[in-house]
Amino acid sequence: MATDTGTPQRATPAAPAPPPAGPATALLRARPVQAALLTVLLFAVVFGAYAAFGSLPTRTGLDLGLGAQLDRLYAWVVANRNASPLFLYGFNYLSVGLGSAVILIDQGLTLLTWPGVVVLGVFTAWRVAGWRVAAYVAVTFAVFGVLGLWEQAMTTLALITTSVLLALLAGIPLGIAAGRSQRFYRLIRPVLDFMQIMPAFAYLMPALLLFGIGNPSAAVVTTVYAIPPAVRITAMAIRNVDPGAVEATTSLGSTPWQLLTKVQLPLAKRTILLGVNQTIMLAMSMVVIASVIGAGGLGDAIYQALSKANVGQAMEAGLAIVLMAIALDRVTAAAGDGTRTPAIPERLRLPVLGAGVLAAAVAALAARLAGATAWPAGWELSIAGGVNWLNEALQDLVGDATKALAGATLNWVLDPLRAVLTDSPWWLVVIAAFVLGRLFGSWGTALTGGFAILACGLLGAWEFSMDTLSQVLVAALATVVIGFAVGILASRSDTFAALLRPLLDAMQTLPPFVYLIPAVALFGVGRIPALAAAVIYALPPVIRLVDDGIRGCSPSAVEAAVAQGSSRWQLLTKVQLPLARSSLLLAVNQGIMMVLAMVVIGALVGAGALGYGVVFGMAQNLLGLGLTSGLAIVGLGLFLDRVTQGAARQERTAHA
């Protein structure tokens, strides 16, 4: 009950409301109007330059000649690789060390013999993930041998092991530092963002320049490509440790080292192991692509088969890579989850581990005594002939339809769009990029997008860049349409979502290289199979994000709409899609970035453009062409990422 003190209380005056914006002010604040005014201003600048100098730069004049400078740099590196201290006491030592590490692990697997590898691999899978995963690992090893790909599989496994160990040695300490220091995390976050938007092909040329062709370059590229998830997930795991546990440990006088080793790392172990899983999967993707720079292994088997359009041989190596990727994913995911690990009493864990190692050693020794160190040739079986026969039969059945679809897409969609982009004045395309950045983001987004597109011309890769951009836009549109439709269906049917989930899980574990095989089987070589592979590769994250976004809508808003008599279509279009807009924009961003990565890889099957510049540059020792094409890929990735991220950020700000 309130008590009246008899003292009058003076009311606090309310803050004056801001004056309402007039029609002119409101109009000027509208983003489309700002973009239109900005376009007029930029056109005025361009034509002012035309009036002052009498002409505008052509696309040829836009080239700064960086490619020729890089060719001279490559010639200097080749001439001085064994004379310059930079290489004698730096990169050459590192190259020898990395190459030796890969060779050492590969020789260790060879020394263990195939029976020893199988026993050790199956035992490890059982100890970490249980009998089901162990049986799957045994089948995977059997497929390697039966298809005659045992040595290539062990080379790939050795390279992955080396790269993942290096990535974790660098990434986990950096992640711990980032998790314990917000300032350090803000410092390295832009670097991690930049690394994650770079398509895989963009990493190849710098490694080739510094380390040459072979396993050292492949190990460096794979390591660098796989580091970001190790850093990010470790940092997130450390930051998400229960603050109460941290405060209690600190209040008891623990040192920072004790706090880290006794509290933070044990509590963050499960999430850090998730980071290990993601690091392995990224390394698996990159080590296949690194076959272009001499990595060898299963990736090289696919690369050689695709270059000859031999679908059967490519399918054999692709099957082996798929099984290896799924096996590595299942084992490392189970290690992080911990629920499928066999329950063994603690007093028996060390004896069980010793028994497993002893069994592998006995199997290896028995194989050596029996002279069966290599997989028996009589146990090999090739399926290439059968696959090629099926491919020919499929072409007879649907070849006319796929040719008609490919021709229509090329003649009516892809070629006209490419002509518009490549034939338009460079400054007009740059202005369009600038305006799109302002419409979907901030002034910083506009400047970044405009400069990223301008950089493609300054690098001398304008035509290639516009060709790649046309392919990305077409494939991204198809990805968004199909992904949104399937995601919406999954969000409205639990049964369909449950049936779809294992398929999406399997698709997301596959290296991107593998998607080219069925695309080539259906469409042959060229730009169309690259686009088809890009669409399929990018669909899983788009479908998941759309499904999660719609399912995450406020139940009260959905119930209110249903109570007012909304139909299912009205509920979807008027309530669920608007509420899920942030997730939908993120789906568009992820789909576009994955399409870009796959379209570039499509150069291996005749897609041309920037990917062709990288591949041809590496094949012909043309560093200038390869590196400028790689940098232009980064420019396109930066433009596409910033514009789509800007739209998502704008949406989050509007709802904040």
C-alpha cells in the first residue's frame, strides 16, 4: 500500500518529440532515391571526365599490366629458387619439411601394409563411434582395394592427415587466444572472413609460386584453407564456457593457465571436436582440388579421368572419395558427440587400446611374412566399363533432351547475359555494382562492391570475370528457386523433412569435385555441366536455412494468423516468409558463394572464364594469368558476399 508523504512530486518533463520529417526529407532518406541520385552523380563524373579528356578508358586500357609483372616475378623465382636466401633458408626448407611429412605418413601406411591399416582403422572407428561406423569403415577400405585405388587412397589419406595436423596446430591456439581476448578476435576476424569467401582455386597460384608443383604446395593450400573453422569454432567454444564456472575458478585463485587447462578446455571439448570435424571436411574438399598442382591420390585420378571425359574411371575414384569423406565425417562427428562410444570400464580402456594396436601390428607382420603387403591384384574389379556402358545407354535415352536443355540455356539465357555484361562499358557495370551495394547495404558496402568489380578490370581479367559472373547469376537463380521450393515443402511436412535430412547430410560431406562426374555424364563438357554441378552443390545449405527459418517463426504469430482464417498460402506469404526473411537472405548469400566456388572449379570440364585462367596458367607456367584470374575470383566473391551480407545485415538492423 503506497504512503502519501504530503510532499508534492514534480513531474519530469517528457523529452520533446522530434519534428516529423517533411515529404522532401522522407523522400531523400529512401534508399532507392539515394541510389538514383548517386547514379546521376557518378554519371556526371564519368561524362565530366569524357568532356575533359575527350574519351573514356576502354577495357583494354583499364588493365594495369599486373599480369606481365607477375610473369617477370615468376621468372625471377625460377631463376633464383636455388640461389636466393629467401628460398634457400626459407621456403625450400619448408617445402622439404612438408613434403617429407607427407611421404613419412604415406610410408608409415605402406609399412603397416593393407591388413594392418584395415585392422587399425576399423579398431579406431569402433573405439570412437561403435560397431556400425566400424563396419562402414571396413567396407570403405574394401572398396579402395577392390577398385584398384588402394595406393591413391593412402596418398590422399596421408596428405589429409598432414594438413589437418598442421591446421589444428595453428588453428586451435589461435582460437584459444581469440576466445580469451575479444580484442584479438576483432583483429583476426576480417582475415578469417576474407579466407572463407575466397574460392578454393584462388589459393592455388600463390602456393605454386612459393613451393612449386607437388605435395608441399598441396599441403600448404589444404592447411591454409582448413584453418578458419578450427579458429572460429575453438574461439566460440571457449567464449561459451559457463561464466559461473570461470568466475568460481578465478575466485579460488587459479592462474590463467589453470583456468584454461582445468576448466575451459574440458568444458569446451565437445565443441572443439566439432571444429576438428569441420577442419577435416574442408581439408578433404581442398586436397581433391589440389590435384591440379600435383597432389596425386584420388583427386588426381578424377582429374585425369575428367580430362579424358572417361565417366567410368571418374566414377570409380569419385566413389572412393565419397566413402572416405563419409567415413572421416562419421568418425570425427562421433568423437565430438560422445554418445556412440562403446561403454568400456576405465580400468580396461588402456588394455583395450593396447590390444587394438597389437592386433594391427600382428596383422602387418603376418602380411609381410606372407608377402601380401600390397592389395592382391586378383581381388580387384573395375566398374569403369559398366559405368561407361550405362552412361552411353543413358545418353541414348535422354541425350536429346539434355542437349536441347543445354542449348536452350546457352542460347536464351547464358550467352545473352554474358554479352550484356562483357559488352557494356566497364564504368557502367562498376556503377551498377556501386548502386546495388547501396541498395542492399551501407555506403561501405557500395564502395567495397564497386571497387571489387573495378579490380577485375584493373587486373586485366574483365571478360573472364563477366563470363564467370554471368554463370554465377544463372546458377544462383536456379539454386534459389529450387532451394526455396524444397525448403518450404520440408518446413510444411515433418515426414518429407525426415526423408530429406540424410540426403542433405550426405551431400554436404561430398567434396565439390565429385559433383562434376554426374554432370558430365548427363551434359558432356562445357559450361552447362559446371552450372548443373554448382546448383546441386549449393542446394543443401539453402534448403536447410529456408526450412529452419520458417520453422523458427513465432508460434504465436502463426496461431494468430490461423485463428483469423488465413489459408495456407496466406500464412506462408503474409506471415512465415516475412518473419523468416533474415534466414532467407542468409540462404541466398550461402547459395551464391557456393555457386561461385563450384563454377570456378567447373573450368576442369570446359566452363572456361576465370577458372580456365587459373588452370591454364598453372599448366603453362603463366603466373600472371593464373594469379590475376585468382585475384579476380576473390574480387567477385567479395562483391557477391558483401552485397548479400549487406541485405541480411540491413534486415537484422530493421528488426533490432
